[in-house]
Amino acid sequence: MENTPVLKWALLIGLPILCLIMYKVILRIFFGVVIVPEDRIGLVTKKFVLFGKQELPEGRILATQGEAGFQAQTLAPGVYFWKWMWQYAITFQPFTIIPTGKIGLVLAKDGAELPTGSILARKVSCDMFQDTVAFLENGGCKGRQTGIMTPGSYRINTFIFEVEITDMVSIPENAVGIVTTLEGKALEVGAIAGKTIPQHNNFQDVDAFLEKGGYKGLQEQVILAGSYFINPWFAKMEIVRMTEIAIGHVGVVISFVGSDGVDISGVEFKHGNIVAKGTKGVWAEPLGPGKYPINPYIMKVELVPTTNLVLNWASARSEAHQLDKNLSTITVRSKDGFTFNLDVSQIIHIPTTEAPKVIARFGNMSNLVTQVLEPTIGNYFRNSAQGADVISFLTSRKERQNAAKEHIGQVLDQYNVFGVDTLIGDIVPPESLMKTLTDRKIAEEQKVTYETQRQAQETRQSLEKETAVAEMQKEIVKADQGVLIAERIADASVKKATGDANSVRLQATAESDRMKLLASGEAEKVRLLAKADADRTEWTAKAEAEKISLTGKAEAEKILAIGQSSAESYKLAVEAMGGENFTRLKVMEAIGNQHIRIMPDVLIGGGEGANGPISGLLGLKLLEEISNKQTTIANASPSADSETK
């Protein structure tokens, strides 16, 4: 009985806690609840069927009508009831994620059979393979699919679909993509590449390509730089560089595809067909300098230089174009049986309009050199050397060069090539002949030298004779020149004395004139200064007189005004004080103003006592000492004041 309350409380508290902990198990067992997380999908396997069809149709692995087995319908994130654990097995599967820059290739394990000859299953409406039921009901076929999955997240039923992630196709700049498809119609007889099909978005829409009759195999169309969603199960990609035609060149196009073109070269050209652009053959219109997205498997571009082209028949020299790398120095034999070598340079020019004809005739520039230029120029100089001896060939080099230019130019015109110039370079005659010629030349030069020396001796003798005569003539000339110099010196002395006298006379005259001018200037200066001083004195006196007059007048007026004022003042004072009192007052003021002593400073009196006279004398002496002391102080005061200053 004592344990009953404890058990009761344990049930009340423990059951809710247990339910919270085991709620998924409880819901799954009692209500068949399935909770699919937000980042998962549920793959359903039905173990058995209580009512209805139990088995799947023949050849199928996924159930769409509620049959037992793997279910086509998946469970999206959410809550589902009545999925009893004894009847359904639920597997949680993460979303299929295609990263950026990737694509997803899909392989279906269930569906209809592929048509005979097909390697890829056509796309059906199934929400990017997320609706398995729609895929199966709309006729989706098993196997590799033409449709792909672009970057993103998808709810894919992995019971039926396998997804392989691969890279997008990226074509870099200055490059093109050559496409070879693995699905489509077979190529027509005689064709090497499939014709261009419109509106398939650069092979990204496989079904559009196939529906419009696209061919399998090499494609005429190329893909330019960029990134593309191309299914590698449908098309293989090869990246090649764009065809670049440098400045100074043109590109003659030889097309291996297209309809058979009509020859437009004319009746005179019988060495190949020249066709219009877009047809099979050598195009009449060459490509100018630039970059072109050309498929090298269906077109070939032969570069033809349009500037002057130099070819050297010399073993030690070759141009940058390397067309003359196999040409060597020409060896010829002269009429007199000597063998010698010579270097030749040929300058040619191919006009742009003639470039297609050259390629149609020879195929490329190397064939033009080996088939025409090399034999033409070599044979011409061999034939020319056999008609003359070595000395004649060497001495007539300029004429032979001009003749070679004319002859070779006429030959090249027949091949649509213009011969600009033919130049003969270094000629190496036989060594034995050169020794003979050298010895002969040395002998001739020695003969000339001896003759020159003889003439030099004769000239020297004549020179010595003329030199002796010239020495004697020099003494005669020297004497004549001495006489002439003495005469010139005497004339110079006379002229110098005359010049000195004239100089003294002119200097005296100039000095006299200068003194006169100075005296006249000084007198004029004194006169002007005296006049200016007189004028200054006169004006000063007038000003001083005017000043004195004005000052006296002002002083008189001042005295008169003061007198009138004093008289009026005295009159009023007399009336106020009386005549006697006013007189006494003025006397006292005069005494005070003039410091008149009424009483003496020292009074010496003689008393009747014993010391009376003596006291009087002492007082006089004391007065005298005080007076002397005051005088001394008065005399010392100016000196002290000046020192102070």
C-alpha cells in the first residue's frame, strides 16, 4: 500500500516523458506516421498488397499502380500517415545536387525499350526526372537519356535513375570546338560530315537536333568560345585553334564538303576548277588577314604570300618562310669545260586574285617552288653557262642577269606568278682558273708598275733640274724683295714723321679749343651763381622785412590791449580800495617782485657788554665767509652741470 502513491506519480511523470522520447516510434507503430526531413526524400518499398494486383507487369521494376515492390512515387519532405512499418519500408535519400560548372547525365533502369539503332532515349515530360510516374507513363525509355540535369538540387528516385556528374564543355578564346555526334541519321553517300542543322542551340538541345534530321558523325558546324551544356553521351568535342591568316598573306580555301561547284576559272585555265564560296573545291574568293573559325576536317586553308617573296639558291642562306630551305647553290659548266658555282636570288609576287589559280594548279606553295621555280632557274643558268667561257660569263654578269630576269619572268607568267627580279649573287670560279688569272693579272700589274717607276725616275730628274733653277731664282727674288722692302721702309718713315707732325698740330689745336671752352663755361657758371645769390638775398631781405613789420604790428596791438586792460583794472581797483590803499599795494608788489631787502640778512649790533665789539667783528667775518662760499658754489655749478650732461 505504501508503494501505490510512488507508482502513481511515476506513471504520471514517466509516461509523458517516455512518449516525448519515443514519439516517433509510437506514431510509426500506431498511426503509420512517416516524417520526411526537409533535405531528404523518401524512397518507398511496398512489401505486400492487401487488396488488388500483387505483381508488377512483365519487364518492369517500379510500381506505378500500387503493386508490391519499389514504388515510382517518392515522398517529398513532410508528414505522411498510414505507412505501416510492416507493409512499407521507407529509405531516406538526400537530394541530388549538381554543382556549378557541372551537368548530370541520367541513366534510367526502367522504362520502354529503346528503338532499334538508337543509343539514347528521347526526352519526355517528367519534371527533370523528378516525376518518375510521368516518366514511365509518358513513354520514357530505359538506358542513357538525351536530357541532362543542369546545376541545381533535384528529388531523384535512385531506384530508377542513376546520375553521373561531369564537367560542362568549355571552349577557350581563339579556339573552336569540332563536334562529332554519336546519335542521328547515317551520313549520305559521299559525305564526310553532317550538314548544318538549325535551332538546336549549339548541340545542347539533343532532341531538337534529332527531330530536325541531324546526322551522326563529324559535323560541319563548329562551336565558338564559351561554356555549353553538351551531353558527352551524344557528342564528342575536340578543341582546335582558330585558323589565323597573317598580314601579307591570303588564305585559299579548299572545301571538302558542299555541292559540286561550277568552274568559274574560264576556258583559258585548264589546270583545275575554281568554284564559288560554299561549294566543294577551291574557292575563287580567298580569305584576307584575320582569324577564322574553320573546321580543319572539312576545309583546308593554304596560305599564299601576297608580298614580294625572295627565294635563294644558296646553301648557306634561307628566308624565314622556309620555302627555299631545300634549294642550294647552282653548279654550272662553262663552254671551256670549267665547273663553277653561283648563288641566285629570285623575287616573285603572287597577286591576290591569282592565288586560287596557283593553289588549284600546284596544291601549295612548296609544290610551286619544287615543280616550277627550281627546274626553271637551275636549267636556265646551266644552259647559259654552256654557251660562254668562264671569263666571258664573269665579265658579262650584268647582261646575263637582265636576260635571266626577262626569260624567267616570261616563264612564270604562264603559271600565274609575276617575276619581279632575278639577281646573280656570289660566283665562285674554278680555283685553277683563278690562279692563272691571278698570275696574269699580277704580271700585268707589274708591267704597269715598272712603267710607272720609269716615268717616276724621269719625273724625278726633271724635278731636280727645276729644283736647282728654283733655288737660284729664289736668291734673285730675295735680292729684289730686299730692295723693295728698303724702299717701303723709307716711305714708311717719311709717312710716319708727317703723321706725327700732323698729330702734334691737331693735339695743340684741340687743347686750345678745350681751354677756351672751359674758361667760357666757368665764367658763365660764376655769373649764374652770382645772380642766383643776389636773387636769394633780395628775397630773403623782403621776407625778413615783412616778418619784422608784421611782428611789430602784432606787438603794438598786444601792448595796447594789455595797457587798456591794465588801465581798466587799475581804475576798478582804485574805485574799490581807494587811492592810498591801492598805492601801498602796488609798492608792496614791486618790493616783492624785485626782491628788495627791507631788513638786512645779518644784523650786527654792538652791545654794551664786554663782548659787544668782538661779537660785531665776528659777525662781519662770518658774513664774509658765507658770501665767499656762495660764490664758490655758484662758480662750481656750471662745471658740474656740464659733467652731468
